[in-house]
Amino acid sequence: MRLRNKKWAQPWLENHADLVINQDRAVSLKGNWQSIFTKEQPLQIEIGTGKGQFIIGMAKKYPDINFIGMEIQEAAVAVAGRKADEYEDELPNLKFIYGDGAGVDTYFAKGEVSKLFLNFSDPWPKTRHESRRLTYKSFLKSYQAVLPVGGDLEFKTDNRGLFEYSLYSFANFGIRFNPAGISLNLHEDEDKMIDNVETEYEHKFASQGYPIYKFVGSFN
């Protein structure tokens, strides 16, 4: 869902360029992302971070991991960045990229990212839009290009059609399934909910009684 334009977004982003990295600078940091964090530690990426609830929650919960939220919408990444900037405690392990997530390997080197998150991506339900789905083979190839062998991909959605399509796409690409990481109704699985961090959409849809689907697998 596209947010309405926010007049304050562009000047805010210009004044917070160390927190929200623009596309040109992100390209220049390929292979050297640890240099902009306080500590060198594993790096995990969320593609399509929206208004930031998930990635901020992860940064708070796991201070020993560095996180980057990627977002193509100016209004959304500005909202996410401002939330992080105004959080009561500093989050030195969190940055954002304002840029296109289509070619993740444009920004990151092989093995530079330890884990990728796809949360509530646009399902693009029409067949002619298949190549736009973030679980389409061309996207999976770019994810593989930045993860180490055995690197994980975590995917959550409320859309049953997208989930079924994605399982098929993952299997065809050769991604190894982790049976313990697959859920057809995440919020009714107490064991899987212990460490779960919600997104905005997840909270909304789960509270309305919709099942949340989850997949965790690894690249060969």
C-alpha cells in the first residue's frame, strides 16, 4: 500500500542522511557496510520495511545484530526513520536504505548479509505481474548473491495465494525448507510466537482473525 506524500519527508531525509542512506551512497557502501555501524556484527536486511515496526522491533530485541530496512517509498522510509530516531533509547545497530530492493546485489557483496526478511510483500495477484513478486526467481537470484551458503530467508504474509506461489518458487529455486519454520497459522503456534516480532500489517490482520503464513528456508 502506497502512503500519501508527506511534505516533511524530503527535508527530514536530507537532514538524517546518516540514518537513512540514499541509493547512490548505498551503492558506494557495497562490501563495506560494517563501517557505518558502531560495532561489526552480523547484518540482516528487511526488504520492503514499510513504516518500520518490524525492523525497529528487531533492532531493539537483538542489539548484537546490525539491521537495515530497505524501502522504496519516500513517505514510508521517512516515517520509519523518524520512529527510530525518536525512540527513547539509541539504536546504533539500525540503518535504512531509501532505494529499490529489486537488485539487492547492487548494494551488498556476497556473504555480506546473513539473513533476509520479506514481510507482507505486495502479492501482485495478476499472472502478468508475476515477475514483480518479491519471491519470483529473479529476486531469489539477487538474494542468493548477497547471502552466504546456508544463509536464511524468512517470509511472512497474510495472502494464501502468494504463500502457495512462493513455496513453489522456493522449491524450484532449490531453497532448503526448514519444516519447523513453516506455519499456516503463525499466531496459533505458541512455540513459533515466542520470538516473533510483528509488522504493522501482521498486527492488523492477525487481530482481525486472518491466518498469518510463515516460511523459513536457506540457500544452497
